[in-house]
Amino acid sequence: MSKEIRLNAFTINSPGHLSAGLWRHPEDQSHRYTDLRYWVELASTLERGLFDGVFIADVLGVYDVYGRSPDAALLNAAQVPINDPLQLVSAMAAATRHLGFGVTASVSFEHPYPFARRMSTADHLSGGRIGWNIVTSYLESGARNLGQAAQLTHNNRYELADEYLEVCYKLWEGSWERGAVKRDAERSMYVDPRQVHEIGHEGKFFTVPGFHLSEPSPQRTPVLFQAGASARGKQFAARHGECIFVAAPTRAILRSQVASLRAETVRQGRRADDILVFNQITVVLAPTDGEARAKFDDYRRHISRDGSLTLMSGWTGIDLSGFDPEQTLEHVESNAIQSAVEAFTTADPGRTWTVNEIADYCGIGGDGPVIVGSPATVADALQAWIEETDADGFNIAAVVNPGSFTDITDLLVPELQRRGVYKRAYREGTLREKLFGREAGLAESHYGSRFRI
């Protein structure tokens, strides 16, 4: 029997995510992203489908690499306009009991001291169901709008990220002792000052002398998601990540990435199964294969080629507007997402990609694979991906919102349950306890546990 398949819903607080142009489809409701009821309804659907979590992407910047202009991004809603993801969590948490929330936030553009408080607050208000997708950011426009001349180089961004995490660990794990909050009215003592400690951090990038402003939340440190797939990114992911998000377009690439990530995790002094690996994927479902193919063909008529290449140009840092459509993309050094460049150049020696092929492939589902079919066909494919690659689950992106997620809940989940590869109920406890079946806090083998008092 295959191991249990885990599912996250992959979305964004914007009318456009990974399927460029599909906001124009008559069934798509992504324009409701500014309506809190839309998010509450989505959370309820996902919990009914026993999704592990909703994984909310984010960018602080605009995709202006394509044509050296933001115009294509604005015209095609290529992840702009975009709102803050964390503010969605409280409302969705209030409408659910178990659903987890993986929120993307960049270490490049916010100081760790206020950020640590924001995450502790979210963990408190969600009852311990918050996760943090740690990103270092890849859009130069974000750096410029925060007064930086340019982004740090790729490796230097990870150097900053390592220190950022150290500050957060000290605040979350090493500032307040367990039991520091007394709430003792007779002694007029809410918190025992002797059990709250300044962290005294002085580093290359940050100086944080004081103590954490929030009392310890149910998980203290949120569940840590990470998407590093470059050599330096894998090192960072294996040290800090608990759930690793990758976007491999083929099983061969995913199998290699999973093996590399698990090996690096062991080198970091952890167990290979201390991480859960989720691959980005998109599914198009209908009761029969023929109906699913017809639905997919209908979706394809709404693809925006410029929107697709706008996203790919942003991810790779390569302006694809200047390429001949039939030109094969060659590997180049980039200060953006190195794994995105590699996926379409060197990751699979047996596959080359022209610009037209990239635009077509990424039009539905972005840089991840797409599976089209009946519940049985899609379930067969998902099981094969898991069995052949040693991944643990999928971050599933929608083509149309919320219809894609409703289809998964109503059509795919029952089929997976019938096969015994999908849970029939949530575990109790925090998000970390639900995912790993262990304690609410960081595992003793995790790098961050060394800062615990």
C-alpha cells in the first residue's frame, strides 16, 4: 500500500496565481479575493476535504522582467494586484478547527523582531495551526521599493536568512521560559520577570537586544515551510525546513530532488523523515476522462501567453520577450530562482524547452505538472508520483477558483480514501502534531531547538 498522500491547497491573495489568464474564465471567482467571505468559504471547503493546509503564496514586488516593464503583469493579473496573506488567517481559522495555514513571508523585506510577534499572534489565534513559508525573495522591484539599490546576491540572501532564523529562534524558543505567565491575582503577578530573558543578539545583519513581546504560542516556532532547491537553498531547507515545497515538472527531476533533500537533511544531523516534501501540481477533474479533457481544452482557450511568460521571466530572471519563440532556453546564471532556470535547462538532460513550449506548459499550473482525468485516473497518477519519487504530497494549485478545490474535495478525496491512501479524519493537536504525529514544538533534532530554554 502506498503511504498516505498529503494535500495542501496552493493559492494567493490575488486574482491571478499560476494559470495566467484564467481570471477571464466565466467560472472563476478569483476577483472576490478582496471579500473575506470568499476566503472563509474556501477554508470550509478545504477542511471538508481534509486538506492538511492552505499554502498562501506571496510576492512583495511586481513581475517586471518580461519586456522590462510591469505592463504585462498588470494587463494579465500576473500576481498583481496582490494583498497581504497573513491577514486572512484569523477569519479562516475561526471558521475551521483543523485546517493549517502556511503563510509566505520574506526575510529580505521585514525585520525579524516585529515579524516574530506577528507569527506568534497568528499561532495563538489559530490555536497552533500556523506555518511560515520562508522565502528570500527574487524580484528586484521589491528591493527597489524598500530603498535597496538591488537585491543581495542569491547566496548572500541565504546568509541573511540564516541569521534571520537565528533571531526568530531566540525570540520564539529562548526568550520566555515555560510557565513564565502566572496570571496570579493574589500576588499581582501576571508574568514572572525572572523567567523572561533578553536575547542579546548582535550579528552581521541584525541587532536585537531585548525579549520577545509575545508569550509562547502553542507551537512557539511555527511549522517551517521552505522551497530552496538550488545547492545553497537545499542546505538552508535541510537545516530549517520541516515541509519542503518543490516544483519539479517531471518524476525524474522530483525523484532526484527528494533524494538530495533527504541526504542533505541527514548531513544536517536530522532524520531523513524529519521533512515532508510537497511537489507543486495542478489537477483538472471531471467524472470521466473525456469530460476532464473537454474541461482542460476549455481552460486552455483562456490562457494568456504573455501572462505565462511574464511569470516565467520573473521566476527565472530572464527576459523571455526578446527570445525567438522557437529558441531553446539555455542555462544562464540568475539572481532569481535558480531552480526555475534549472528545471527548464539542465535538470533533465533528456529534455530541452523552447520559449513557445515553456509558454504553453506554464499557461496552466505555472512551472508544475498538470494531471487531467477522472478521479481514478488522477489518483493513479498521484500514487505513481509518490511511489516513484519518495515525495510525501502535493501543493495543488487551482485553475479556476474555487471550483478546482471543490472538485478535489468532492471527486478526488473520496477516491483516494477508497484506496486507503488518504486520511478519513484529522489528528488532534497543533499543525505540527497533525503533520508529524509528534510534539507541538520543534523536534529535538531540529537546528532551532538548540536555542530553547
